[in-house]
Amino acid sequence: MKSQPNATRSVVQGCPSTMGDNYQLNTTTIIRHAARTHPEQEIVYRAPGGGWGRYTYRECYGRASRAANALLGLGVQPGDRVGILDWNSRRHFELYWAIPGVAAVMLQMNLRLGPEDLGYVVQHSQASFIAVDESLLAVAEGIGPQAPGVKGWLVMTDKPLSEISTTLSPIYHYEDLLAAQPDSIDWPVVDERSAYSACYTTGTTGRPKGVYYSHRAIYLHSLALVASIGMTLDDCTMLITPMFHGQGWGLPQAATLMANKIVLPGRYVAEDTAPLTEAMIAEGVTVANGAPAIFQPMLYHIQQRAEKPDFSRVRLLSGATEPPLSMMRGFHDLTGAEVLHAYGATETTPLVTVNRLKPGLKTRLDEQARWELKRKQGLPITGIDIMLLGPDGERLAHDGRAVGEICVRGPWIATSYHDVPDADERFVDGYWRSGDVGAIDANGYLKVTDRIKDVIKSGGEWISSIDMENAIVAYSGVLEAAVVGVPHPQWQERPLALVVLAPGHEVTADDIRHHLSASFARWQLPEMVIFTDSIPKTSVGKIDKKVIRAAHRDVYTKRNGDE
């Protein structure tokens, strides 16, 4: 039977409780508790000059309180959107609490979006103020003409305002604003269903769509994340994933909930993750989040170190794309670190699944089988429902064989987009339709086989681009790989592989195909393998297959051979 879109589930009212159910779940509760109970705990942050600074939860909370008072002084009202253009800095972290604390909405502005899309985000969200780091003034100036509704720009810098040159107007000095305010505030009680933050998707079609997260959603998400990866008071968390996207995967709130020592790495690039790795070692980091595009260079740096670090307590929360098995084993064998494969999206706050090994499987599976299991996206975390939807709208079995569109629902899963009236097709029966294709095995583990738009259809048969990419990366000397389907005059589509090699390695296209032949049929192998220095990425570190397909769409119709 075909599901009806957005069907309403009835709620049964039982006996009234005697609990404080009207006590609102606000983000300020998290930071207030950390500052009150663990005021001496350190927050380490990258300074503008490249060094490292330190302050405590008590000092951070005082500055967040000053920032909240400053926002109120500027006239920020409940429900107003206040944007942030910044790296993973201490000021960004402070605004994570200050903006939603006064019932405004923290607008996360993706630095990797182009000026047109960023301008659209500002317009669509009706942002009233934008806080911008001095190093990003050029980005802000690029969107300024598209943002006539912005009432002011808060420049975050250690320099005096007289030394700042910008076309933005009016501008305010963030530090001056804070200096003029008290370091305490009587936080308002915010309805927990109110939006605390907004993030706009970086979809491949159409304009970015706004996902507005409630206080309740992020509070519950924080509790679930803490439980799922086993965070404790003894952990030290480094926030590697950009805080401007999907609230840094919810790790800032989860780390603060557990009063962790926090490390804020500021600005960095994937090509130079050595400082991140060295900071992890120096500060005793035990939890970090990021994409394989970040973790792979970190592993390479560790491989070059004479002394390997002891990461036996480290959990690396890996998302964006499936982490290669070679990378997971590399971290484990060299350092003892565990790579935790996780799955989610902007619309899911983002945590949906985490791959932890069930106790019963530790004895039933041999070592190789356990490693193969870690390639899967993992088990749904408590509170999340997953449905596999067939092509005709039917629900598919969780037997490891049935493959369908992954649909999810739960207390931190979007049920609509902000002010997008024609997006009902992305939601069904309270579930968000992910656009990902996958299967769930008898043990409950989700395996994403591909994006619906990325599955390669060749001669009427399907080829998983994700599985082929991971197989290529497992070959010695390969750093990264991307596989896409491009038009073919005879077979409709054929796979094309882009490969990035590690320095000093020589690999041929035939080497790649011979390696793939162990797990793929001959007809599935890519006729063309292109070796390149880099692979296009989206704003969140995913392989940008749209760009790759567009750039190479004619390779099988107009070109022959391998490069």
C-alpha cells in the first residue's frame, strides 16, 4: 500500500504525570550547568596569530552573557535571525550560546557557499545582524549588496575599529560591545519548540533550503550523542567539523553537556592537518569529528611521525562519506584510535546512526567480519525510526537484501523546510526522505549503498559508486578516489574513476582495475581511470559528483584511453 504524504499519527493521552514537564529544554541550561559545576574546565582555542590561547568555562560563560546583553542592546528580538561568518573560534563558540539564549535564531552561514547562495540565505532567513570575523570581511562584503535588511555587522577582531577598513555599514566592534556590558544575565525562558539555530542545505538542485532546529531537538540530540559514543567527564573534545554547518554535528553542545575540555582549532585546510594532529596529541584529545577528507591526511601525518601517539581512548566520529576500511584499520593499528562511522544530514541535526559493535557480535564474528561490519553506517540511535521505502511507496523488509530509499523520523528530524511550500515530496508519514539508497541487515545495521542520483546504471544493472570508491582507496598508494557514472553510447552509463595518489607512489589504471577485479565483475570495472591532484568537494567535505559528472560527461563519447 502506498504511503500518504505527511499522514498525522494520533497521540494518546494517558494519566497526567507529576513531573516538571513545563520546564523548558533550552540550550542555556547546558552552558549554565557547565560554568556553574565545572567553572575551572579549560577551553583551548587557536589565536589569530596561529598560537593557542586558553580560558575557562567560567570566563566563556561570562563573555557569552556579555554577548547576549549586547545583542539585546542592539535591539535583537525573540525570533530574529543573527548570522555568523566565522571559523571554529572561541567567539563563534560564545555566540552558540548567546544568540539562542535571548530567543533569537543562530543563522549558520556556510563559508564554502558562493556569494549568490550566501546572499540568498541572508535574504530568505531575513537576518537582522551578522557577526563576521575580520578575516572574512571580503566574504561579507560580497553578500552585502544582497542583504539590505541587515541592520548591522558585528566585526570580530582584536584590532581597534579604527584599523578596520570595510564597505559594510553600519559596523560594530564585537569586543567593544562586550566590554560595555555586564557579565551576567537573567536568561529568558524560551519555549523549547522555538528555533535556536538555522542551517541551509547545500543541495545539488534549486536554492538552499532552511532547516530550523528547536531547542528541544538539540537538547535531546546532545543527550543521545553523549550516550551513543560514550562521552564522559574525562573526555577532551576537538571540534574539527565546521561549526557553521549542522551545528558542528551537535558536538559543541554534547561536549559542553559533559563539561569536556574543548579544543577549538580555528581556521585550517584539509591539505595541512598536521597542526590539528599535533594539537590532538598535545592536548590529550579523546573525541573529534570530521570527514575522511580530514582524517586521511591526519593518518598520513601520523605515519610520517617517528613516534606514534597513543590514541587508545580516541573516538573519531566520521561522517560525510563512508570511511575507507584502510583508514579505519590504519588508525587502529598505528594509534589504537577507533573510527566511529556515523550517518546523518542537515535535516537530521544530524545524528541518525552510529556504528558500534554489538556485544553479541564480538564473539560470533571473526576479525575480518568485524572490520567489514564497520563499513556500514551503523545502528539507529535511541529515538530514531528508519524506514526503507520501495519504488512504489511500499515499506521494505530489514533483511539485508531489500534495498530502498532511507527515510527517518524522530525528535530531532525535520518534518518540513522553512518557508518552502512545495517540498512535501521530501516528507512522508512524518519521515524525511533522505535521497539515499540502502539496506538494513537482520542485526539492525544500516548500509548506505549510494545516493539515488549517484547509483550507476550500466546495461540495465546497478553499480555502487561508494563500494567502488572504498575498494580503490584500499589499494596501496591511493589517498582518495571518486567514482561517477557518465553517459556511454552503448551501455547508458559507465563508471569513471578519479584517483589521487600519495606522494612518491606510482599506480596505473590497470593496477586499479586488477585490484577491483577481486570484488567487482569485469563488466563493472571502469574503462577510464583519471589520476588527478585533487577531487572536487562540496561545502561539507563530500565528493562533489555533480561537478565531476559535468566536467567529464563526454569522456566515453569523445575520448579514449586512460590519463
